[in-house]
Amino acid sequence: MKNLPLDSQLFVKNRARFVAKMQPQSIAIINSNDELPTNGDALHKFKQNSDLYWLTGIDQEDTMLVLFPDNPDPKYREVLVLVRPNELKEKWDGHRLRKDEAFAISGIGTVVWLDSLDALLQQWINDATNIYLNSNENNRKASLVPVKDYRYVQEMKLRYPLHHYLRAAVIFKELRAVKTAEEVKVMQEAVDITEKAFRRILKFIKPGVWEHEIHAEIVHEFLRNRSAGEAYGSIIASGDRARTLHYVSNNQECKDGELILMDFGAEYGGYNADLTRTVPVNGKFTDRQRQVYNACLHLHNYAKSILRPGITIAKYHEMVGEEAGKEFVKLGLLTEADIKNQDPEAPAYRKYLYHGISHHLGVDVHDLGPSMYKPIPEGAVMTVEPGIYIEEEKMGIRIENNIWLTASGNVDLFRNIPITAEEIEALMK
């Protein structure tokens, strides 16, 4: 990673929170992600397993973490497993972590090499009753590729068929939804880098620039500020392309009179920011663009005002939807009759706002959290991102900030980033 070293206490605290949720006489084994092939002998850029990173801060392939708080030998109650450095491989692929370097990152005092794990692991498992293994239980998961987590489950059940197996994902869903102050500090770094990129492109955007040129300015600003790069594929959508929620082609010219919707965020220290702003290509909103923009900003501020610990995402979305219906009547998009006669299962506002308003944010952009029907916990970091998409006007507007929900109120991590039409116009002059 390119970031400055993080405080290892962030990961020490995360492991302590996880261990506190484990049943007695249990061992937990968490694997790194696979290295995935592209074509020929090439590999995709390695992306660490988010749960393993959350527990250790280690961003290296062929890594494992073993947690066994009831191990009779205190030295082996938490063990980091790394691939043994190989001088020849390092000549090709670069440096691999030594034990002292891994301790500095993770705070884990016992590090063993992967090629010596099996004999140790058999002893530990024989002393355990329960085995926690990991799986990807993100509700948005679509891939059916049999990744390492699932292969490892099958391998362990063959080797140790009479143990009781438990889902580590249940614990991760609960804990990763609640951000510690140390985690939010790292997320604020990602937000601050994202702010620098936004201010930079406001001075760059003008009629005739291309979406990919704006994209390049963003990535340049990320990398020069020690970001690992983009938190996700940046959306730079001018004109009618803004109505495509996951537009990532970023290959069209930005024209005078159009709006441009930009959804991007920096990754820093393994944590992510997620910003959306919509600005006029020529630096000046038309009257209609300003009217719709201000309606979207009203929905954004309304959503922030009701997003509190204890509300469910389902109820929150319902309330924002009701407010959206009122705004769309004011904009002339809907009538009172449309609202009165709407199908409760397909409310009228959905024609112009067809996505959710918030999701959890953290090590993953769509981070783990409780079901949308369970209360949002205190300490969650949530996006707030209402949009208005008008096909007949070839217009799409979305406004997104990242909010930390605390006992004393919301903390807007993007509080310093321009958001009003007037602020944006002033900076684009």
C-alpha cells in the first residue's frame, strides 16, 4: 500500500472485538483472497480479503489468521501465517513481509510460515470444539466462482468432520458495521484526498473536455496523495449518461449546457470514501438544472436529518421516498393524483429515483451491516445519496456524502466539500 503506516492498535482492537464474540473452545481461521488469473501468465491486481484485512492490516497474498483464545499455549492464541520469503521469487515479484514487519503492521506477536502450519494447526484443532470459518455473506454478492474461502470450508470438513463449524460472517456483519474512532480517522484521510480531487476537477471542467480526461485528473490527485487508487470504478457521466447508475465507460465529450455527474472516492489504508457531485459543464446551472439540483439537495439534507442509530434502512428508505414524492410534485414530474393512486409496491417516485438512498461504507464500499429490517447501529458509517433522473429531460443528478452515526449526532465526513449550487459555481469561475 502507498499510505503512511497505520496505528496497529486499530487492528488489535478489531481482533479483540471479534474474539469477544467467539464461543468458548473455538478456533477461527481466516484466509486471504486468491490471486486471480487474467490471460496467459498474467494476474489481476491482488485485492485482499476484507475480513482478513480488517483483523490484521496485512495486504499480502497467501496469508492466514488463526485465533484460538483458549489455546493452552498463550503464544498461539493469535497467529499470523505468512508465505515464507523466497529470494528468487522476490527478484520477480518484490519484497514479502518479514516477521518483524508483519508485527509492526498487525500487532500480532506470533508469526509462522505457511509451509509449517499444518502440523501446528492439527494440534490446535484437536484442542478445540468449534471451528469458525469465513464466507462471503454480502447480500449483493453475485459471483459463483468457488473462491478460497469456500474451498477451504470443504477441505476442513473432510479433514475434521466431527467438529462443530460456525459462520465467522455472522460476527463480521455485526462488528464491521460499527466503526471505531481509529477506523473513522483512516476513512477521513480517504475523504480528504477525495476532496482534493474534487476541488481540482472543478477548475478543470469546461465544455470540450472528455470524461476520461476528468477521470485522469482524479486518479492523478489520488495517487499523489498516497491513496491506493480508486475505491471503485469512477463514474464520470455527462449529459444523459448520468441516468445510468453504473456508467463507467467515461469516454464521451462534455458539452456546453450539460450537467456532469461524478461518483468517485479514494481508498486509503484499506478504507474507502464514496462521493457524488453533479456540476454544470460550463460552470453555471440553468434555472431548471438549479431547480432540480436544489430538490435533490433538499432530499439529501432531509435524509441526513432522519438517519439516526435505531432506524431501519427499510423505514428510512420509505420516509425518504415519501419526501421525494412531494418534491417531484413541486418539480412537475408527478401530480397529487399520481401519489394518491400509486401502487404501494411500486410507488410513483420510483420513476425518477430508482435506487436506494444509503449503504454501509468501510473496508468495502458496500460494507457489511445488519439486514435492512434491523436497526442501524450507533457507530455505522453510511452513505447518503439521493438522486433525480429525468429521462424526458436527459438529466441525472445525485448528491452523496458519508455520515458517521454517533450517540451525539451525525458527523458528516464530507462537511468541508462544496455541495450547494452557489458554492460549486463560485469554485468553477
